[in-house]
Amino acid sequence: MAANKRIMKELAEINNNPLQGCTIKLAKEDDLNNWDVTMDGPPESPYAGGKFNIQIVLPKEYPFKPPVLTFKTKIYHPNVTNDDKGAMCLGMLRADEWKPPNKIVDVLKLVRAVLAAPQPDDAVEAGIANEFKTDRKAFDKTAQDWVKKYAK
């Protein structure tokens, strides 16, 4: 029950003080552990103009275990798996790095920061990371093409 109070409090805080470029709602009204997030691509990034659907699932042990974050919108990014899972590689979401004081709003701020500035040295998609490092123009073009195709 304490976890539910914590989740309700976090959701209320986010709704009362919305994160720029994000809308958050429960996937189902009666399920506090499943959030739907729509995140705008950060301006001045190849993702500008895109709208990305992200699912956040909070485990029953939250906040003692990290949430699971999944991109439901395909995205060309070195830190997001290029499969139907759309898993994002974020250090803070790893079980060994997650701390109970962390909040979902902090996770979402980090997601936006990584969208704006990919971290090719901590990539889950090596080929995309390599292109990001060696041919930034080609990377930007493909990322923008994917935004047009999947995130509009």
C-alpha cells in the first residue's frame, strides 16, 4: 500500500507541475503501475517535431526496484534497442544503480536529455552509435526520416 501512496504522490506532482514536452497518463485508470508517456522530441535534435510514446511499468517493489521503460514509437537512437521492445539503456534504471529516492520525473528528465544528446559510448545499438560518432550527417538524416515515418 505504501508503494501505491508513493506512486499516487509522484503522479500528482507530475500533473501539478508538468514536465516540459511530456504528457503522462495512466494506461488504465485502475492500474497505477502502468504509465503512458508522450514525449516531444527535444528541439535542436534530430527528433524535433516527433512525438514518442513511452510506456513505464512500475514493478510491485517500486521504489525499491527500478521502473521498466519502453519506447512504443520506433526511434533511430544508439541508446534505444531497434527491436519491438524499444528498451532504453539508462544507467539509473539498472538494478545495481537504482536508488529508492529516485523518481519517475527524474527518469523522464534523463530520457529527454539522452534524446537531446545521445550517449554512443553507452549504446545498445553499436551500429547506430558508430554512425553517430563517424558520420553525424547520415545519423541525423536517418533519425529525422524515422521521426517522419514513425513519430508524427
